[in-house]
Amino acid sequence: MSPLVKLVLIIAVVVAVWYVVRAVRANGMPGLSSHVTFMPVDELPEHARQAIDVELAQDRLIPAIKLYREATGAGLKESKTAVETYRWKHGGTTA
């Protein structure tokens, strides 16, 4: 194979990888059918927020995160971030 063909193939691979990385960063993983929206705990329905407040008042972070996940369908990382941010905003600790 000539050096010119090799160079063109390398450039094509680099461009393809760049395109895929850019698309994933902009839109998430292509082909995933379920899109979860992130919602602050303050915007949850009253009953869900109260249940999370009860768990946080007892210093039970994991059950509070589970309640948030049930209410929103969010992933673990987003749920943990939302609940910890809510706890911090209302005078709790983040540790």
C-alpha cells in the first residue's frame, strides 16, 4: 500500500473518531432510547420532597437518593448530586 493511501486512511480514521466524540459529547450516547431529565429536589412533587426530607432528617442519604430516583427516573450519579445539593442548600453536610 502506498504511503499516500495510508495517510488518507489515517486522516479518515482521525476524522471519524473526532466526529463520534463530538456527537457523543453534544447529545449523549447515540442509540439510547431513554432520556432522563435532571430536576432539582425543590421542584419535585410535595410528597416526594417530604419523603426525601424525612430521610435526610434521619441522616439517611442512600434511601433519600433511592426516593429521588423513583420520583424522577434519573441515574445514580445525577440522583446523588441532586440530593446532596438539596441537603447542602438546606443546611446539611455533603460528606
